[in-house]
Amino acid sequence: MSEISFVDFLKVDIRVGEVIRAEPYPEARKPAIKMWIDFGDEIGERKTSAQITAHYDPSTLVGKQVMAVVNFPPRQIGRFMSEVLVLGLPDESGEIVLIGPDGKVPTGGRMH
């Protein structure tokens, strides 16, 4: 993997948001969940879909704080327009586990 400069890192805007709505996305190629995430006053609400059904049910996601890249261009995912990329890590089976802060932090905070 090649190194990047600190200036390059600063170009990636990673923020904490709170899931305010989530629902199944059965029309996706692989099972997924659609989420609407509040990133605070500066960014507002953005939506995304994620293949996280192995560990999450839509009802358990509401109120959860997640980390996401908020400055990628929107991307069409089937019939749904994804506006952010939520971040996660694979478990031992390769299923995604979302990442977020250990404790409650202000919505919209930028990762340092």
C-alpha cells in the first residue's frame, strides 16, 4: 500500500452521525439496510445503504452513532441514491461491523 500525505488525509471528511431511520433494502443485489443519518447542522441528513444485515436489524440501528465519509459524490445503489459511505470492519467471517465512538459525542464531529 502506498503512503499518503497528511494533506491527502485531510481531504477525506469523516464525520460522526446518528441513524435517525433505517429500513430493509431487499431489492439490493446483496441483502442491505437503508439508513438516514443526521450529521448535524453543517451537513444535515444524508442517506446510505450498507450490507450489514448479518449483525444489524433496522430497528436496532436508530439512535446509533456511526462514522461515515461525507464528501464522496452520491452513488446509485440499485434504485437508491447513497450519499455517504458508512465505515466498518470485517469480522472473522467477513461480515461488516460498523465503527463509531465509544461514548456519545456531538453529532457532526469530524474525525481527527
